[in-house]
Amino acid sequence: MHFFSSDFKLGILGGGQLGKMLLYETRKWDIQTKVMDTSKDAPCKIACNEFVLGNLLDFDDVYNFGKDVDILTIEIENVNVEALEKLEQENVRVYPPTKTLRTIQNKATQKLFYTDNGIPTSPFTRFAYTSEIEDSISNGGLQFPFVWKSAQFGYDGQGVKVVRKLEDLSRLPNVECIAEEMVNFKNELAVVVARNTKEEVKTYPVVEMEFHPEANQVEYVICPARIEESIGQKAVEVALKVSAHLEHVGLLAVELFQTQDNEILVNEVAPRPHNSGHYSIEASYTNQFEQHIRAILGLPLGKTDSKVAGVMVNLVGAEGHIGDVVYENIDAILEMDGVTPHVYGKKQTRPFRKMGHVTIVDEDMFKARRIAQQVKETIKVISK
Amino acid sequence: MHFFSSDFKLGILGGGQLGKMLLYETRKWDIQTKVMDTSKDAPCKIACNEFVLGNLLDFDDVYNFGKDVDILTIEIENVNVEALEKLEQENVRVYPPTKTLRTIQNKATQKLFYTDNGIPTSPFTRFAYTSEIEDSISNGGLQFPFVWKSAQFGYDGQGVKVVRKLEDLSRLPNVECIAEEMVNFKNELAVVVARNTKEEVKTYPVVEMEFHPEANQVEYVICPARIEESIGQKAVEVALKVSAHLEHVGLLAVELFQTQDNEILVNEVAPRPHNSGHYSIEASYTNQFEQHIRAILGLPLGKTDSKVAGVMVNLVGAEGHIGDVVYENIDAILEMDGVTPHVYGKKQTRPFRKMGHVTIVDEDMFKARRIAQQVKETIKVISK
């Protein structure tokens, strides 16, 4: 049986924007797909061969979904891993492997993994409950400011807060969590590593991320990063070390801090296509979604170099707007050179919700960055 | 009402590979689509919002299909134009306009259009029936060799034959046709012209086509063409003249001959995305499918320059193979740099049937061309 055959079926858990972009590639190669998502309005509902409504965190839903697929992958880590483990035992090929998912899914476990393997990361403390943090502060063990992270199922800034004073604690849910020392960084960087079933490994160029100060979401991703070559090399080395120890199959997006002292620290990782790799659709020889498919199918990995420089702007819901989405001035950005909007197809907008992204490519990275700024200032994601 | 709205619906007549590649772009922008095709196994059946089974040449099927869409486009010219004319009268926006389709659909009318507008093309004679050709030969009006073309519905070499001797005539259907003087050409070239509803016009770079000697199908498309700049300019001028007189909306692929005397003659045109523009998916700032959507929606046209050089190889069914398709050695070509296969998803192969294409991109056009040759020699489209 070959992947390019009607006997083969690829399962994807999660039918959001990442799944949708994966489906461009499965369509390109006529690979049969089956997708499960919690929402009947999921962007993936069309373009897959079979769509199943189900809860990604429910054992039975995930297990029943995965039973008749040949290879199972994810577009989101927050899935029922017990069900995946059972499927793995029954010879469904699950990529990323459940061992990788187990290490990553809990942020405390993920941090321990780094320290156990000599991978540089910021100092941290584990807490069974947020309420225990206060004791640690009063006995001097923990100092303001620090970064609070929910250990379970943090996604897109929802489970991450900067704590600057005692009062900030009262707004946090009382769950298993970690407190990380705040990193005084020069740059936030990311490296996407691809690793296939045959352990072939390739890295994409280091990208630079600019975050929105309030929403804790990426605002621009810039490829290549505006950093010294030696810093880039160090970032790639660290990312490869994480990749080797995690033994993932598929993509691994490694988010990194470059400190004031030019140290590289791992922030966190995602074992799947990632926002920091979206620029690759327009800029790279092999885009991250095709690369993920190549990796999990055991095909040779594609060239990760860029054809041109790329800058990505996230399209997030504007503040003060909740309801049916409108993309104001999308025509105007289409007049700018090298601009490609991606509209995810979510029907409802709300403040800071990821509704799409725009890639700007040019031979000259600085020109692309300038156009990206114009794009950002022109298009608005609002409600009707 | 805006295109990026759930109230808007784009209709596409024809659900083959071109429609399928158009759907990547409508998906990217979350544009609602409705597709009609004659085959229940059409590659477009998934990825559109609504699929309708129907005969593209049947008045009622086309009319009923088009009644509830806002904009109607085609992936193939062989559609019922009477139905489109009625839809146009009822304010459905049909792009290309039926006037353009009328001119192009009949090859005799198309040739007359060129001569009437002073557009260079090879000399030709019209015949109501192929059987009339013999008289013309015996009275010296027509000389061997010449190119016979069926006036109606020629597609992909099916309606085109080189006639070298009297016996060749017996193998031709007895239909309305033209006999064209055979052009002694140096190169076959093509220019894709985009023209939007606001009459904004852009041209893609001139590409060079290498044909398979037997099947009369394109084997390689090379961008940029290996020609002198002055020839390229002349080719673009001629293509723009055709575009202006045809008043099309959407893409127009203009196929050209460069003669031994460096004249540029129009061979034929297609008012839609075209095989000669497939390279643009990987090589251009704006691929031809996105450009077609931009044009028919009245959006600003995108940049037509190339990021890198591109060579396209058609994947056609190997001789001697009929049945369920297998893409032999597809893994091997994925190991080569800058190689992207596209598998159209047709279940059955037969000799010379277009089953897919492969794009090879590189900064260096000559390197891309060399890899394309390797691709061609490696992959085989065969039956099980």
C-alpha cells in the first residue's frame, strides 16, 4: 500500500486553520483524509474526505476516530493521549508519538525534560495549585515579576500571564502551574525542525517574532531573523538538541529567547505546524505543511531554504468587536506588492482571536517588513 | 455584499484539475464555491462548498447551475454558451464573458478574429466538412503538410492533427474544420495575461514550451523562456493586443510561435488558468489561480514576477497502461531539490492522459531544467 493510493487514509485530530492548511497539501497529492473537530463549523469541514464531529479530549471519540486510519496526526496538542496510546498499541502510526506528546502536554513535565537533558531554559518552580504561590512569595522563594503558566492545556496566551504584584494572583485559576523567572530578552526567535520516520532531520531558517504587548500573541514573524550569524547557529543547535531528545516525528516548532547576554533559552515547543512557520507557504522551497506530511509519511524531507524573505502578520480580532466577522480593507492590502492574505473561515470574531494571517514576501527583507507594517495598519478584523 | 462573505457564491463550470487548483485559492480566502462537473469522481468533488453533477454542454444543466451564483467562471471552454448568455442577461456576472467565449470556442471564428484585428497568425482555410479538403488539395489550393483542426471543441490535441499525405485524411472525423499552414517555428512560447473587471491588465513572463513529439502535449514549460529580450517584448505586445481585442475578464493564456524569421504568430488562446501557467504556483509572487480569482472578483491584480525560475513537467499516462493509476518512483523525485509533484486525483490512467504535473524551481533556470529532465526520466504514471 502506498500513501498515494485510495487504500491509504490519514487522520487529523483538529479541524482548525492548521488542519485546513495541511489539507491543501493532502489535496495536492490526492491523499485521503479524515478529520475530527469539536465544531460543526470547523474550517476543515470541506476539503477532507471524511469529517467527524467529536470531542478531542474524549477517550472514546478519539479512539473511535483513529481506529480505521493508517497514520494519525494532530493540529493541536490538547487531545486525549490515553486514546492515542491505545491506538499506538494497536499499530496505528501516531505522529507525533504519544511519548513526545506526554512530555510536552504538561508544562511542568516539559520544563523538567529540558533541565534533565541539559537544554537551556529559564529557571522555574512547580506548584500543584496557584494558591501555593503566595507562600512561596512570602518566604522569599519567588520574586516579582514572574511568568505564571497553567501546566495543562495552555494555548495561545490563554494559560500564560505575567504576574507583577500580589493582586495579579487573584485573577488566576487555581490549577497546577509553574512560575518561570522572567527572561530579559533581546529577541524572541523560533526554529522549525522537521524529522521524518526515518530520522532524517532538517531545520528551517531562524525566524524572529515580534509580540503584541497586551495579547501575548505573535504580531510579526520575520524570516530571516535580524540576528548575528553566531546567534543563529546557537539557536539551531539548541533546537536540534530538543528535537533529538524528544524523538518527535513531523514538525517541531522550538520557540527561543535570545537573552541580553546572547544566551539561547528554550521557551516552549509545539510538535506540529506552527504559526511561526506560516511564512513558508509563500517564502520557502518546501512549506511547513508539505514538510509535515513528508515527515509523517516517511518521505524524503524537502529543501527548507527560502526563495525570498517573508514576513507574517497575524490577523486577530480587533478589540471591541464580537460577532460575524468582516475583513475591512482587504482589497487595499491586495494592492500592495507580494501580499497574500489567508482567511481561516471562522465565522465569529472576538478580540485577539486568530482569524487569519497575511504573508508579505520580497527579495529584500526590510522592504517586506515595511509593507507588513502598512498591512497591519490597513486591514481590520471587525464585526458587522 | 463582499466576496469574503458567506452571502457570496462563486460558480465554477468544470471540476477537473484546473478547478481543483482554483479551489486552493477560494479556500485560502474562504470564498464560497459551487462546482459542476460531468463526472461523480471529479477532483473538485471535495473542497468546494457545493458539488453538482451535470453536463457542461447541456443548456438546462448549465442554466440551473448558474442561477443562484453571483459570479460564474469556467475551467474549460467547452460549455453551453447559450445558457451562459441567458444567465448574463439575468445579471449573473459570467467571466470570461460569453462574447469572448463565442469568439474562441469555434476555431474558425477564432482565426477570423485574429485576421480581422491585424493579429499575426498562420494562414488558414475554413472547411464545412473535412471531406471538402480533398478538392482543395486536388485543385492546388492546399499543400502538404498542413495542420488540421476541428473547429468545435478541440482540446488537448484531440482535435488537432498534422496531415502529411492523402491517407492521413481518412483517419479524421468529417466535421467543420480549418487547415492551417504548418509553421516552421524556432520556439513555442506562451504569455498569460490577466485582466480584471476594472480593465487593469498584467502579463506574466514569457514561457517556453517543449512539446512531446507524438502526443502533441506540452512536456516542459520553462519560465523564463530562453529567448532574446526583443523577442520576449514582441510576444508580450502580441499577447496584449489579443487581450485588448477579446475584452476577456480573468486570465488569457496566449500560445505563440516564434518563427525562423523571428516573427511572432498567435497559435491559440484559452480564457482561463492554463497548463502553461502551472509553474506559477511555486515560482511566482501571485500564482495564476489566485490571479484569476482576483481578476473576476474585481480585486487588484497581484505581482506577476517570479521569485525563482520554474520548470513544469506534465505527468501523463505512460503508453501501454490503462487502469487504476500508480505513480511509480514518486518518492524518488521528492528527494530532488525544489521538486513539487501535483497529483490531480484521477483514478484511471490511459496513454497521454494528464494525471498531474511536477514543478521544479531553482534560482538557476538551467539547473531547474536539468532536474526536470531527471524527474521526467524517473517518475512513471502506470496502471496497477
